[in-house]
Amino acid sequence: FGTAGAFAGVMLGAAVGSWVAWKMPTQTLLAWGWRVPFLFGITIGLAGYLIRRELRNVQVGPVVEPPPLIPVLRANWRRIAQITGLKVLEAVGFYLMFVYATTYLIDEVGRTRWHAMGINTLSMGTALLVLPLAGALSDRIGRKPLMLAGAGALIVFTWPLFDLLWRDGGGDLPSLE
């Protein structure tokens, strides 16, 4: 649910950005129009502040001190390195597919802002639909095999994805050689 909430938030942001870019002339958008969605975001921030203000911090159990950092790093360095690598791959993959791809479509392929952001919104919507299916699949085959398959797919399919994006715009990517 946390991941779905994050994806839904980014999708909502992309949808609002796409709508604003579609409705405003490019000069207006670049001059001041990009600020309009942030004005609407103030209301969400205010609502969050009001909700947070009413929450009370209730101590449920005894306070436990965290373990010292250096002994934990020495004892678990392999697992920490594995998790760090996985999180870096996840962050880079998310950035490539849902942040940079929009810039790529605009700057390199020549799509309009609203078209590129619309594609991003649809991509996020698709990801939201796939998340529960991936969760159910991970319950059947396990988290580790699914995460390794996802990491492998990201590594293998990134170049072909950008090649498809480029070809959609009528160009041809330079080869890796």
C-alpha cells in the first residue's frame, strides 16, 4: 500500500502537470504557469498539517536503544551491501522510467510537454494496476525471486525501452558499439 500510495501521488502530479501543460501556452507555462500546481499543493500541505497537529504520541512499550552502528556494520556488511544495491537499482529504475523518460520524450524525441506527461500518467496507472498482481505473485513464488527477476528485467530492457521511445518519435538511437 505504501508503494501504491507513492505511485498514485506521482501519477496525480503527472496528470496535473500534463493538464496544466496542455491548457497553457508554452511561454506562459515556462514563465509562471508551472507554479500553479504548487498553489493547489498548499491545500494538501495545510490538510496534512491540521491532521498531524491532532495526533498524539502515545508510548506503548519500553524505550529500546538502537544497537551501536559499527558492530552492526561489521556483522552484517554483506546483507547491507545487497540491500543498498537493490535500493539503488530500484531508485535508478524508477527515475529512468517515470522521471527521466518524460524529459527524454520532450527534449530528445520532440513530444509536447502535455503529451509526454500524459504518457507518464498512463505509465503510472499501469504500474498501479500491476502492483497488486506483483504482490500476489510474490506471495506464491517468494519476494527474492521476484525482485531478482525485476532487477534483471530492468537491466535487460532499459535500452530497448528507450529505443522504442526514440523510434516512436521517428529517430534511430546510436548503437552501443
